[in-house]
Amino acid sequence: MCSPEVAKVVRERVQKEGLSNLTRRNFLRLGGAAAASTAFASFVGSAALVKAQEASGEIVDLSHVFGSSIPTYLVNEKPHREDFVTVENDGFYIQRWNFTEHAGTHVDIPAHFISGGETVDNYPADLLVGPAVVIDISAKAAENADAALDVADIEAWESANGKIPTGAVVFLYSGWDVRWDDPEAFRNADANGVQHYPGFSPDAAAFLVEQRDIRGIGVDTLSLDIGASTTFDVHVTVLAAGKYGIEGVANLAAIKDRQATVFVGVPRWENGSGGPARVLAVI
Amino acid sequence: MCSPEVAKVVRERVQKEGLSNLTRRNFLRLGGAAAASTAFASFVGSAALVKAQEASGEIVDLSHVFGSSIPTYLVNEKPHREDFVTVENDGFYIQRWNFTEHAGTHVDIPAHFISGGETVDNYPADLLVGPAVVIDISAKAAENADAALDVADIEAWESANGKIPTGAVVFLYSGWDVRWDDPEAFRNADANGVQHYPGFSPDAAAFLVEQRDIRGIGVDTLSLDIGASTTFDVHVTVLAAGKYGIEGVANLAAIKDRQATVFVGVPRWENGSGGPARVLAVI
């Protein structure tokens, strides 16, 4: 785990050096799009580690299908799949996959932004299970695609539900996942290629990391930061603190008003910066 | 879900047609190896859906690292990874992966053997969580690499622990996972390229599918069937019944004498025949 000082240094370095290069190399292959959005206004909900005597045992799948036509942050990085053998020709069926790690419902782990940070193969398994907290900003997201989950939203959630529990995974629910099947609407890039969708604010990320004891954060969009971010402050703050992020989360509407425990089923990708995952919630 | 009749027809067809082709095409690229093994003799253990008042909340990782030097059933099908971008050059780090679906700790889903069978993207999420049952055949596996978990082993487990609970995932513990870091010892192929390691017997698979209400089965070896099988009866029986298998499971020793709930975190690989997964147990 890195100190806030380390996080600050990394953040400054990344802002000065790395991301300007990155922006030139990878971030400008964008298509333009616009779309309608859906609002969900309820603001109830609380979360605690599931207890059998209270739990329904119902499983909610927080994962999208990982496929070749999904929306991706890097517009040209669609996963690729092909038949390797088939039942008809070979007696059984196996596909071959080729993809970069940050597509679909997937995890960001410290090494994604932090040189020397922990990779997903060695990240502690017991941090992959925890109480889910879902903070609903869908009302303001429906008004403004650049809306951010801010400290005030966290405070409002805590006023209604109590303090964020120890070990929580804190999800931003913007209602964005209804766009998933329309990748251009999901990326929502403008004429200059800048993406527009909600994310955490840098202040909210710092608050969660410094003032609360969380395991990670998650979003139903393509990035922990708002889509228009060029500095990735939320990524740096969360990952430098040794926490993780989950992007492209599905079905948060189904758990946002209920107690749930989340299981972050990310395979142990060797040296992985994160990667595709199955995220399940138990109600 | 298929009837036993369907399973029988599929099994006969696969035996007659598919696997002879498959054997010629893919199964003869084998290396020879032999190795020592480790025995574990305890035969205690019971499993039930975890209850909070009894649960420790301890997480046990049942997953190996998914990497480029792991043992694989198809000897030439090692996963491949390479840097796509790095923090040093690009501001952040992402790997590119290329692999076929049945490597590492991974799931077999009906479509793997059953034409028209369910693929992993649409397989019901609520079947991915259930009580773990671990049946220990490590004593006989230490004597005989071709040892199979038979109906008598299930009956002995039930005599000690009660009937296998509804919705269980039934694991075969052979002690084989201590060989994981030595891929040749793990595949344990003879001079003719035939692999030798434990698996379920066809009768045990039929018993579990027909006489008990299970979700799936799992092994700490490379195949649900014994390594020397050429007919894959266990695969066909389990998958034709709409159940799943998990291969390359790790750390079963840590849960075999304890109550545990297993979470099968397999990403929703589009049209997937199964695929790499994170398998976690909650004690």
C-alpha cells in the first residue's frame, strides 16, 4: 500500500509525462456518437456483509458478456475470438481468444498505473469479496453526461444508510449500462473524440481512500474517471493506494437498494494489470 | 438439460466419430514424464451452504496463476501474453493475451462436448455458487496415477458426512496440484504420449448426475476423466446433463475438511465452451 505522498508523486509524474504520450498514441482513434439516457432516482440502499439469516441467497450477475462487439475505452481494442476446434469436426468445441486486458466487465489492479504496483495474479484473494455499496447518481447523469460522483453524494448516501462499511466495494450507478448494446452511445465521444460519461470525482476517490476503509470502487461506464478526463486522477489515487477498480459493471439497479456481498471473480492473469472478470453479487 | 438417453446417444456418437479424429489431430503432441506424488489420507469433511453464524469469512483461493508456463492438456496450447502498453512508455500498463479456452483453472460448459449445448455467456449465474464437497482419493492416487473416484468413494464420503447437499459442486482431491509447477510431472505422459493422472470414473459421474442434485464437478488434475481416457465418458455425462466441470483446481486441501461455499468466477466468454476462471471458496 502506498502513502498519500507516493500517490501524489505518481499523479504528478503521470500528469506531466505519461499521459501526454498515451493520449497521442492511443486515445485519438475515436468515433462520435450521442444517445438518450435513462434516469433512476431512488436513493435508498444499504450494504453490509451478507448474513445467512438475512440473505435470500439470490445471485445477481454484475457482468456483461465479453465479446467481439462490446464497447471499449480504446475504440480499436475489441476482443477477438475464433473457433479452435468444433464438436462437428473434432469431437469437442474450444475457442481461441485474443484481447487486451481492459475490455468488458474487468478489473484495474495497482500495476495498471503504478510502476512496481501489485499485479492481479498475486493480489490478495480475500480482498476480492466484500459488502457492496451502490451510490446512485443516475438523476444527475441523465442531465449531464460529464456528471461526477462527488463527496456530497457519498455524504448523502451515508446520511441515509450509515457509514460505508469496512472492506466495501463502492459502486457508482449512473444508469449507463442500458447503452451497452450500442457501443457508440456507450462511449459517447464528441466530434473531437472526447468521451462523455460519468465517473468518480478525484475528491470522492481521495475521500474513499483516505477517510474510509474500502477494497475498491466500480463503475457502470468505461472508466473510473469521467470519460472526458485526461489526467486519470481517480485511477491514480485508487490504484496507488493498493485498491482496485471495476469498469463496465452491469445490473447495479438490481442491487442498489438491497444488502449485497460482491465477489470479484478475476482470473489470476500472470503479471496482469487487471483483466476480464465475472462479478457476482449475493443478495 | 438433456435426458440420459440423449447423453447415451451423444456418448456413442462421440466415441465412434469425433474423438478418433480428435485423437489424431490434437492429442499426440505429448511429452513423456514421471514424478513423485504426495499422499493425503484424511477422510473427514462436510459441506453445506455457508451460514454467517458458522462461517469464518475466510477466503480460500482455488485458482492457479493463468500463465505462459502452466501445464495444459494439449501440450502445445500454452497461453501467450505480451506487453501492449507499459507505464514507462505509455503512462499505463496493459497486456495482450492469446489462448484457447481450456487452460489453467478453467470451466467446461455443456457446449464443450454437446452440439447445441449451453455456452458460458448464457449459463445461469445462480448455478455458479454452491456448497463445496471435497472427496479425498489422495491415498489411492499416491499408489496409482490412473486411480478414479468411484461410486464407493462417494458412498464413503456420505457415510461420514451425510448425503451430498442439493446444488453441490463435488471436487475430486487427488493431491495432484503439488505438481503444478512442473508441467511434465503434472501431465505425466508415458512413452506413448498417454497422460496418467486421476479423474472421476464414468459410473461416479453418472451416479452424481442421476442420483444426486449437483451443479458441477471439479478436479485438481487436467481432466474430469482420468488422463488415460480416450472416450471422455465423464465429460459427456456431466455436460450432456447441463452441469459443468472445473479443471486445474488448486488448494482443495485447505477446504476438504471444512464447510465451504464455492464461487465459480468464469467470465461470460461470448459463445464460450467454458474458459479461464477465478474459483474462490468462503469458509
